[in-house]
Amino acid sequence: MKDAHSPACRTISSLLQRVGDKWTVLVVMSLGDGTKRFSELRREIPSVSQRMLTLTLRNLERDGLVSRTVTPTIPPRVDYELTEMGRSLREPVGSLADWALKHVDTIDRARERFDAEQDEAKAA
């Protein structure tokens, strides 16, 4: 196992922070259906703020996962799509989403049990 402070571990940690972010996951899955405009992404992910969606798209573009195409019209048209590398991220992200859905009930029960035990400990 690599040293947690090695350059490789820091790089992996940085990338996992990006791809593990909930907005990144939702944007990647949304763009998996094809090219979309900013407003389309906002409609598909209503819980994301305009600012957070902008930051997420910029970071994904910076990391080479999303491409941004500006069409010089009035007003300018901006389209976002997954790059080849971004499309390759859909499989592991989709697997993680499938895992979460499969285990959500078990996790909810574990949380309830844990919270009840914590409440009992505080009351004692």
C-alpha cells in the first residue's frame, strides 16, 4: 500500500474528491444522455444552484471530463458534453449508484439503530 502522503495518493485523493462529489455524479449521469445546455442541466438537477453547477462544469472541463462548445449566436449558445474519458466514468459511477440503491434500506436501518443507541447513551 502506498504512503498516504505520497504524490500518487494525493493525486488519487484529489481525483476521488472530484468524481465522488454528488454534483459531479449527477452531471455525469445527466450528460450520459448526450449534449446539453446549462438550462437543461439545471432542469434535470433542480437541487443544484446555478453557482454550484457552474463550478462543477468548470472543474469537470478542467479535468478533461466535459467539453464546452460555444456557438457564436445571439445570445451565445453553450453546450456541454462528456469527453471520451468522461463517458468512461459513467460505468463506475453507475455501479456506485446501483450499489447505493441496493443497500439504501439496510443503511437506513443501521443509521436508525445507531442513532437510537446514541440517544440511549445520552439519556443514561
